[in-house]
Amino acid sequence: MMILKLLRHNIGNEGSMAKQLLNAVWNEDVKKARALIQKGADPNWIFNGYPLLIHAVFTRNQEMVMMLIEEGATQVSEALGFALDRGVGEMVFPLAFLGIVPKIEEPKGDFGPYPARFAPLEMNPLFVEGS
């Protein structure tokens, strides 16, 4: 019983952290996103059919994109392919400059051609250090 409670607690924490990280990307809050990753959030999480890095490319925030790559996001070829295919021109040069070879992938039918935020209403938007 205790193991089940711990498992539920860990899954709940990961889900909360994932929502916070997604919102930090869409809010273009690089400092908060980095802090969440350093607390254990995964920069490779996939939200609404798209890797987090592609959400960042879609927001056109170069600082966020570069931070996610520095922190271990691995879908860099897909991110450059997305930028080229969807006309996010301001993200093409910074990614290409890293020597990335683009990989264009078709989105899965359920998700559409662009990432969606779907910000959860129950999430507390404040991030408290050490919580």
C-alpha cells in the first residue's frame, strides 16, 4: 500500500512539473524552465503530439530553444525541420548554425500542423524555489 502511495505521489509530481515546464516555455520564462529541468523535468517530454523543443521553436524564442538544447533536448533535427517546413524563419539560422541536419516529420493526425498549449486551469502559475 505504501509503495502505491509513493508511486501516485511521484506520478503526480511529474505531471505537475510537466505542466509547469510547458507553461514556462509558452510564457517564454527561460529562468523558470531551466530551474524546472534542473529539478528533474525532462526537456524531451512530448506535449499534445509535439516535443517540448518544437513548442519552443513555435514561440520563436531563441533563448528558450538554445537553453533546452543545452539542457539535453534531443529532437534538434525535428525542430529545424519544423522551422523550415512551417516558415519559422527566425529559428532556422540558429539551429542550422549548430550543424543540425533537418528532419521533416508529418504531425500525427490527432494533433494538427502546429503545437497547442492547452494550459491547465488547475495549475498554479507561481513557481516557488525549493518547493
